[in-house]
Amino acid sequence: APFIWAVLTSFKSKDDFKFHKLFQWPESFAISNYVNSLKYLRVQIDTPDGSSRYVFFPELFMNSMIYSLGCTLIQCSVSCIVAYLCAKYSHNKFTNVIYGIVIVTMILPIAGSLASEIDMAKRLHLFDTFYGIFIMRANFLGMNFLIFYAAFKAIPWDFAEAAQIDGANHFQILFRIMLPMVVPTFLITCLLAFIGYWNDYYIPMIYLPSKPTIAYALYCFQSYTETAISHTPAKMAASMIVFLPVFILFLIFKKKLIGNLTVGGLKG
């Protein structure tokens, strides 16, 4: 119901929204809401020469894609590899230490570290760069690690033993046997992570001040006082614009998000 309301509202004029029922069909489709939203989805940034400029939708969209895709692939890949090592080589005491670190960091609250993180990023020349934020996201801490850990634990080690008999080494077992079996889990995790990064405005606002994302532009959009976008239908239109890429991505990959490649893999 909220989604239907948002779609209908995004096509209403200011007076149509004000004087009619919330779920009533628009009297006339106000396409101007989307036109004005594209125009005012912008972020003002400072330039190295001391002046300022506006970053508009095309650049915002590109920044969001680079930030979301890069962080998603790097974080999910690192979590997947580390989870595999901990799940399938649990006889090694070091893997147990890693698993314990993940649990502890999820339990203990981390407060007051933002200032030190920013200072560290600046000293290492990682601040305000995409590769810097990618390096900062290349960690295995968090829920993704536990998801991949459970997925690998559920795969019988008989697959690896059969491959070892055929002469496969550890890397071949990982990349040709184990990883293909968790492709559905990997895709689901990547999709959820991508949605989270796409909607994230806080981290880009702090660590990428000269490369704002579309989510940050939407955050700024709420405070604009221009007459053309100061009403609720225009804000709903801007929200639909930001939502559309994620919706398209889900439609493309929805058939690949289900399945179990291990069914029937073991016999006798």
C-alpha cells in the first residue's frame, strides 16, 4: 500500500495531492514532477580552486554505480573466501580465531571511531577516492561472513575429496567445486548488499565529499525550498527515480536468486 501510494502521488500535481483522496487516481499525470526532480537532484561540492559547482544526475548516477558495485563485489568476495577457509579448514586454530573475531565485533559496539577513521584515511591517501573506500570495505566482518560460513558448512566435503582423487589442488577445489555451489547465496548476498550501498548516503557524504551519490542527492533534496519541488509529489518522483535502478536489477536477476546446485550431486 505505501508503494502504490508513492507511485500514484509521484504523478499528481500539487493541488491534486492537496485536495483529493490519498489513493485516488491522478486527474492528470504530472510528468513535470519527474522532469523537475531530475533537474534538482544535485549536490553542491567545493572544487580544489576554492570555488563550488553542482553535481547533477548523470554524474550522481555514475558515482552511485561505481560506489555500490565496487563495495558490493569486494566485500562479498572477501567475506566469501574467508568464510570458506574458516568452514572447510576448521581444524586450523587460526580459522577459529577469525570466527571469534567476527562474533566479537558484531557484539561489541564501536563508538567514537569516526574521527580516527577519517584521520587514518587521510594519512594513507584513501580519503575522497573510490579505491580508498573499496579498500576500507575489503573486510570479512559482519553478517555476510556468517551467511557464507553456513552455506559452506552445509556442503559435504565429499565433493572436495572426489576432486582431490582426480588431482585437484586447493585452489581448483575452491574455484571449480565449492564456489559454483554457493552461486545462489552469493547473488542474493550481493543483491542485498547492493541495495544497502545504493541507499547509503552517510558514508559517501563523509568519505567521498567530491564524489556525491544519488542517495546523498535525495537526502539533500528533502530540504530544498524551490517551488517546483517543495511539495510531496515531487519528492515522491525523486524517490521513484532513485528506486528504479534497484528494481530493474532485481527483475533481471530474480530467476538466478533461487536454486540449489548440490541437489543430486552425491550418489551412493
